[in-house]
Amino acid sequence: MTVRRQPNPNSESVDNYLKAILALGGPEENRVASNALAQRLGVAPASVTNMLQKLAAGLPPLVEYERHRGVLLSDAGKRRALEVVRHHRLIETFLYEVLNYPIEEVHEEAERLEHFISERFEERIEAKLGYPKMDPHGHCIPAMDGRMPKENSVPLTHVVRKATVVVDSISDRDAAIVKLLRTTGIVPGAQLRVRGRHADGGHDVSIGSSVKVYHLSPEAADAVKIHPPP
Ligand SMILES: [Zn+2]
């Protein structure tokens, strides 16, 4: 017979809410609308409202929430969100560098493990990796105290004319796109020549000095962040 554990207000799902609010709020830490949150987390708007009310009523409150005005992380919520992001990115780096996972597989593993590792494990991973600043997707790893440089990259989809740009980071959210970009040679640090924009919103690009032209779908182009062109 299997004994099912009573689901307590599950800390994994709390972590995922905090991370999503951090990501959607962006570097400006804007208020996040609850339907944007529902969409990102793939849950019903009513459950989002319910959870946000719980998070706002906790001790300490993890968010500031007013219906119709959206949600902000409290200081405690932001600290926890950054800690989970730090775990996530250190785990991804470890899987990639030490265990030789393909880059498109690290995110899913990290999504599971990020909630459970101890401070000690986190410190050991960090030391083993030589205190990395970036994960393999090109995202900054927050420091132990939560400090993290502000990201100032822009999506490739913002580039509307011919230009030469450098890839800053790749979104880790869609494994198929991460794999496609890796096999194309679109990785952090790669130089891209943007040849033009397609009617479908995608981009034609060449990598480095190659003349071969790749067509990126709008979704793939949106997953690539570049250093803002001058
Ligand atoms: Zn990831």
C-alpha cells in the first residue's frame, strides 16, 4: 500500500510562484498581473489569486498583493526567489560542466532539484565549479547574498535592420529551441550577423564569418538575447 503524503502548502510551488514573479517583473521589478502569472505557470487564474493571498498573509509576507493591481515581491520573497534562481543556475552549470549533460537537458533537471539542495551542497557545487558568474545559458548566477548584476540585454526580435550583434544569453525554457540554437552555433558569446527580418517575424542570421544563412522562427529569435546594438 502506498501512503500519500499530505500536501502541505507546498514549498516547491511557492518557490515557483516567487521565481515567476521575479522573472516577469524584470529588472525594473514591475508589478506583475495575476493573469500573466497564471499563463506562465500554466494554472487557473483563480488558483493564482488564492495562492497570492496566502503568500501575502504569511509570516513574513512573501508578496505584496492587491487585487486588480497585481503583485510585487516583498524583501523576504525576493530573497527566497533569488536563492532558488541561484540554486537553479548553479545546478545547471554543474550538470553541464561536470556531468556533461547536453545544454538542452539541464533546465528540466534543475527545475526539480533547485528546491531541495542544502546550503552546504550549494557551496560545494560553487567551489567545485570555481565560483562561476554565469550559467551555460549566459544568465548571471546571483551571489550568496542575492546580489546580481542587472541584465541589459534585448531580444533578437528587437533588431529590425541588418546588424552584427553578440549573443548574451539563451532562454532555457524550451528544450527544443535550446537544442536547435546549440546545433546552429547560436550560443552565448557567438557573433551573429542579422541579414533581415522575415514576413513571419522570424530572422535570417549567419554565425561568425560563415556565409550560411539560418532562418530562425519568431519563437527561436525571441529566445535569443543580445547585447544592445550601439
Ligand atoms: Zn534553467
